[in-house]
Amino acid sequence: MTNIIRKKILFFCAVFLFTTFAFAQNNNKIEIGTIDSISSKVLNEQRKIWVRLPRSARFKGYSKQNYPVVYVLDGDAHFLSVVGMIEELSEINGNTLCPEMIVVGIPNTNRSRDLTPTHSKVDPPFVNKNISEVSGGGEKFTEFLEKELIPYINATYPTTSYKTLIGHSFGGLTVMNIITNHTALFNSYVAIDPSMWWNRQQFLKETTQKLSTKNLSNVSLFLGVANTIEPTMDVATARKDTTMVTRHFRAALDLNDFLAQNKKSNLQYEYKYYKDDSHGSVPLIATYDAIRFIFGFNELKLSVAERINFNKTVFTKIEKHYENISKHLGYKVNVPEQVVNAYGYQALSNKEKDLALYLFKLNTINYPGSPNVYDSLGDYYEGNGDAKNAIANYKKVLSLDSSFPETKAKLDKLLK
């Protein structure tokens, strides 16, 4: 085995098993996203959006992939935490607890206008005169999402069709409005301590009425509720209370009661009460739990023995896992290029030539635009004394991207 192949084996195993890519860095600054903007005719204003692409989208030499998208309401408050969470669960230390995803944060311009689905009269202490006067722009905001923002994101960034919406408080209220009245706009929804008391619970009443007749078989919803009651109260006593103190809490519980009992909708639903978290602290932990629930199908579970003693049977298990992911997401998901490459070099190291060749060729089929897959296949042929095929694959690398000095060096050596 050549030193080049040996180095690549170690490199790709490290990438797969102990992924520790660095944040994008520029001018000694850590960058975790880009500030973009869109001119909205619907809202008659310029809207900033914060966008974060997965690390693999910026990893030179690999194929261009498409990714599910997570839209985060109150983006100016929650973008950073959601980005960190998704990165940790999908990219760090080999985690596959959720897919790699694009995160789109939507900062506010007029929160009380955009994140309230209907108008509300003054309703102390929750709705003062200022909020009441601008309230009820939620349908316009949803139109902005549907007709402007989502199409723009799809046209500008490498997206797939799978979309998730996360909202807290008024944002949670918006989540419930969209899942109720515009169900197909997203595939999965996260409502964190939503303000279901809105408009003296009239919105809650209308929501439960509409959802009672809907088929939600392909939709997921996570509802997280914070502890917003008095320290002297428990859930049972709060349910019986009729004061304004428990109004927010009781409305959220009423929503859960309905969703938990409405089995005929076939909604994939999970609820969690966070006794130790307030309205302000709950978004972080609830978002984590929501991601684990919604994407519970995504984790690739291999034993240590299967990883170390990799063979064709283990890879068949991996392929079936990604077939299952494809069913959940609604489109074909191939085994990631990096995973196949890592195991290809592992098979090559173990002198399982047929399996290594199968894996490297599989990557050229699934990721034909990636220079890396031809470089790896070239390494296979070079390591097995087939200079002709090695040269052909190294040339293919440079035809796709000429800026691969290591590949050029390997090709020049073979052509001498």
C-alpha cells in the first residue's frame, strides 16, 4: 500500500469517526452564517435573513449536495443556538442524530404585526394598545414565507423539499396558525410555549375546530410548554385556576389535551412539559428535544464491532438505513460520499479489494460531479498496479477541478 493511500485511509476514517471541521474563518473571525436579504412586495419592506450552510457544503473537492431547511422565527434571538445545535447533532463527532441542514433565521421588523395571526382587542396584561393596533398580520407574513422567502431560498441555496418551522411564544402561535391553515407549507413544526391565549382563546378554539377534521399523516409537530405558573402551584392546581396568572399555561395545556386525544388526524406528535424551565429559557432545550423527535429516524446505529470489522453485510445495513431515511424525507438520500469513501479506504486497508472497488465505484455513480470520488478510485487502481485506470481517474479529477495539486503530483508520477 502506498503512503498516499495510507494517509487517505487515516484521514477519511478520522473525518467519519471524529468529525471536527472548524467553523469558517476569515480575517481571524469565526463566521457561522451569512446575512442575506430579500425585498418583499407582500410586506412592502426589505427583510434581512440569516443563513447558515452545513460545513460539507463548503468542503472543497466533494460533490454539491442539497439539504433540508430549518426556518427559525425570531431569528435574531434563536438563530445562533439552533445553528450550534444542528451542527452538533449532524456533523460533530460523527453524529447522525439529524440530517445536515440549512438554517434560515428570520429576524423581526414588527413582531407584534407579523407573528399574530388575527387581530386582538386590548387585552390586559397581555395585549396593550400598541400591540393591538398592529396585530393580525400573520396571514400576510405567511404569504411572504410561501410566495417570497421560501422560493428565494430554494433558488439561491442547495435545498431539498423537506422544511421545518420553529417558533417560540408569538412564534409558536405562528407555527400553530401555519400548521392549521397552511399545513403543506412545512413538513415538520416546532411550537415552543405558544401564546395560545391569543384573542381571549378564540384562536385556540378555531385551531382545535379546524385541526379536528384534518388528515395530518405526513406532518410532525413537537409542542414544548414551559413552567409559567406560581411556585406554589403544580399542573393540577393550575388547571383549576381561573386567574390571569395561569392563562398562558392553561391555554397551552388545552392545546395539548386536544392534540393528544385527536388520534384520527394521524399527526406525528410529541409533547413535553419543562417543569424546570421558564418561558425565556425553554427554547434551547425544547428545540433540542424537538429535533431528536422529528428526526428520530436519522441516526445510523452501528456497533463498535461493526465499525471496526466493516464488511459487505455492514454496508448493506447502512444502505437500508438510508433507504429508510429517504422514505421519511420524501426523496432519495444516498449514503454520504464521505461515509462511503471512509469505508472504501478501510476495506482497501483490510485487503478486501472487491468491496473497496464496489464502494469507490458506487461513489462515482452517486456523486459523479465530485473530483474526490475519482481521486479515490484512482488511488484504488494505483494501489493495485493498474496504472491505466489510475491515470484515467486522476485525469477525470483535474478535468472537474484543476486545483488539486496532490492529484496532479500522483498523475505526473505515473506518466513519467
